[in-house]
Amino acid sequence: MITKYNLLFVTSPLSASRVLVASRNFANDATFEIKKCDLHRLEEGPPVTTVLTREDGLKYYRMMQTVRRMELKADQLYKQKIIRGFCHLCDGQEACCVGLEAGINPTDHLITAYRAHGFTFTRGLSVREILAELTGRKGGCAKGKGGSMHMYAKNFYGGNGIVGAQVPLGAGIALACKYNGKDEVCLTLYGDGAANQGQIFEAYNMAALWKLPCIFICENNRYGMGTSVERAAASTDYYKRGDFIPGLRVDGMDILCVREATRFAAAYCRSGKGPILMELQTYRYHGHSMSDPGVSYRTREEIQEVRSKSDPIMLLKDRMVNNNLASVEELKEIDVEVRKEIEDAAQFATADPEPPLEELGYHIYSSDPPFEVRGANQWIKFKSVS
């Protein structure tokens, strides 16, 4: 199907009077071939073709561009010493967070590790709330007291600063879904660096025994801190690590591959068959954290090659433009709008006040009556308020 759109855009910011009115017929949708997933203990996997609508394509493009620009702004604010402490950025991995969200329902659940900013956004929080949390301000999603690794939203249980610790928690969330009889699944994410943790295999075991609706997802970005997967793991087939649990290895740089694999895995879990594993093969452009330049254990040429051949935003952009789902000018307009949104959020995140010291003990428990909390100095008392 073809739909006619009238596009109005200014060709130059210096001459607003020069306005070009373009009339163009765009396709409503297009069918794409996607990379076949590697399978473990599965007779069939996700489809190798999928349909992308113009509406979804524009939405995915805007979301991935927002995550990319948000992370680049966080990098800038960190270097200006406005963001302090730990900060782990996910630029390069945008197809993972946006693709996973596209494959589940808002009522489903998600828990991840400390590279969590993208998931916080895709689960429904605003850039303003995220950046304000990073800068430790009252307007942050955790009122400025959680920072980079502790952000939360509805059905999103945050990042976890302890390597692998979120995996048994995710299995517990899946247990709650089954116990309460809800047709919901839990996406439980961890990195390749955490994949050798014993607690992960314990969680596999319990989830398989109790047939929990848990999708265990390894975001394999090829480096655990500064150690390549080949040096850290005797087997880098992370999708087979569940042994008795079926698994998929997915192109984590292609949002359509991630979306279709997630839909397949979610349907598998909802059918009552128990847990499933997904390995997303992806790549981070930044170092492990802001304290890691990211080029001592890998070359700049390697990073540039991934950027030029496998960038998730460029892959989606090329597909949409080449199949008449969008124009280059239209996508550039989205870029401009996203940049403005990020700049406005950064202005708020630097101007908003920090939480006052007397709120240090707030929200320790959700419903207990107020009680006194001793501060670092034993003579200073804070009042806990739910």
C-alpha cells in the first residue's frame, strides 16, 4: 500500500523564508529478509523474513537515535564532571534495548545489569528523568539517589551494580509471574563478562525445574571490561550455556532480528514450556565505563569497522530509505528534534537542585511508619519517610 504525505521543511536555518514543500508517496510497509538465528535444542526458530511498517520504522529510528544522543550527552556531562561516579554507556547497542521492547508487552518485566540507561528509556521514562538521575538531582527517576546503576520504572527492576546478581532476581520475578497466574514473562539480562558466574547456572537450574517464564539474555558485546570473550570463556557459544534449556543466537545489531527473536522467545515462555536463552551479538562503542578509554585492548580500526558496517541506526535508516518507508530529509528532521530534546533535558539536569540532606533516609521501606536513621556521624539522625 502507498500513502501520500506532504512534507514541510526548511532547507536552511539561516533563511527560514526558503521553504520547500515536497509531496511524496511512501509505502505503508515493506518485507525484509533477516539473518537466521543459530538454534540450540530447538527444531525451529524465529522467522527469516519480517514486515516493517512505516510507523514502526519511524518509531524505532527515533528511539534508537534518542538513546544514542542521550549516551553521548552523558559522556559530555561526565567529562565536565557534572556526572560523577560510575557511568557505563550503551551506544552501539541500541538495537538490543529497542528491539527487546518491541517484542514484548508493557506488562512484561525486565531486569538488567549496570549498562541500563537505554532500557530505562525504552521502558517508559523520559530523557529528562534519566539525565537528572545521572547528575544526582531531585527531578531524577530515583530522586537523584540512585545514579547510573539504580534506575527504575514500571515493570523495570533497574540495573544492578553487582556482576550477575540480577539474574536470580529475574528468575524470582518470573516465579512471581507464574505464581500469580499472569500471562507475563521476565527478560533477565546479563553481559558476556557475567556469563561465567555460578549464580547464573543456579538460576538456570531452578527456572528449568519450575518451568518459569524467564528469557535469559546474554548481551555479548565481545568484551567483559577489557577482556575479550575468547580469553574469558572456554566456550563462547553463550546461547548453549543453559545446556538443557533451549537457546538462540541473534544478530544484536539488527533491530528486526532482535524484535522477531524476542517475540519467538516470549511466545515460547508464555506457552508454559519454561525458560529460554537468547544471546545477542552486539558491540559497545565506548569503553566498559567512563574510566576506560576502550582502545587499550582493541583497536580504533576495529571500532570503526563495526560503526561503518554494522551500526544499528544506519542499518535501519538504509532499509527505510531504500524501500521508500521514509526520506533522508524526514529522518534528518527527527535527528534535529532528538538533539533538541536531549539539550533541553541536559539543561534541566544541570539546573535542577540536588535533594536536600534531610532526605537521605527517605524511602528505605515502602510503607513503614517514620523512624530514625543514624547517619555517618552517629550523632546525626535522619527521619525515614515512606
